[in-house]
Amino acid sequence: MSFAESAAMVRIAQPETLRDLRQIEAPRLVFMAHGLAENHGSRNLTTDGRVQVARVSASLRNRLLVDLDAILVSPLPRARQTALIVSHALRDPPLPIRVDERLALGDDGPADLMRSAQELARSDKAKLVVTCALEIELMACGLCAGTPGRRRIPSEATLPRGLAPGSVVALGLREGHWRISAILDGRAFF
């Protein structure tokens, strides 16, 4: 299914089921888990996954109050497919996409991932990062570590069944500490 076909399906029904989430104010880092993927082979996005990502993207376009500089994406096909849909949905012309090999857990474990997160944290421009849920949790928790009142991602109160495909975690700086600005549960977009 092409991006245009996915976008056409989104116009049919855009769920606004997250009434408790206000607009996302001034996030510096927005993490997005890839959409629903196949359980075999190269793990490409499923048709439902492409529709889900297009719906999440439409919701983000209406909620984000910051201009994103670029989309950074892990090398996994499902993450790259997600980034392409998001890029076209958020802006015209589309946001630039850059593949970062460190955004997928490798032989070094989370070391490269955390170095990438620290580099992103030092940037003065807002970025969208598309990768897998585990990598998002590791990076977000790593950045929020030591923050007074920090909560684990996902917290039991916000996502009792874990970070789902298509979920978004936005982080911002408040009083010099990384904090969760918003969480969008990808399950709400099926």
C-alpha cells in the first residue's frame, strides 16, 4: 500500500480517543514506536500498521506545537516505513529522514543507543526518533534518570500493557531535567 492509499484511508476515520491529552507543548524529543509489523521475515509494516501510523501522524500534526527539524530512524525496515509515512503526514515538503544505525540495539547492548540519546539531548532543535518500543524505553528512561519525580516509561498508570506499536513518547526539558511531556498510546489508533 502506498503512502497516498494510507493517507486516503485515514481521512475516512481519524480517532480522537485521547481526550486527556492536551496539545504537546515544547517537546525537544519525540519518540515514536514503529507501527504494527509482520511476525515473520523482514518484519515490514502490515496494512493495519500503515493505517495506524498514518492516523497517529495526523493526530501528531494537530497536537505538536513545535517545528521538528528532522526524523531520525533506526535501520529496521518497519521503522523506516513508519518514518516515511510520518514525514509526509507532518509537513509539506516532507521532513528529512536520516537513518542512524545506533537506534537499534546491537552487539554493544544499549551503549551506542545511550550515546545517541545523549547527542540528541544536546541538540537545540526538536527531533522525531522512530525505532522500536524497547529502544524508546531505554533512551527515555536513560534521559530521565535522576530526575526528581521521574516515572518509568511506560508507567502502570499510563500504559498498563506496555508501549504498543505506533505509540509516541514526547520528552521536554523542565527546570534542567528531562520530563515526559506526553504519551500517546498506539492502541487508540486501530
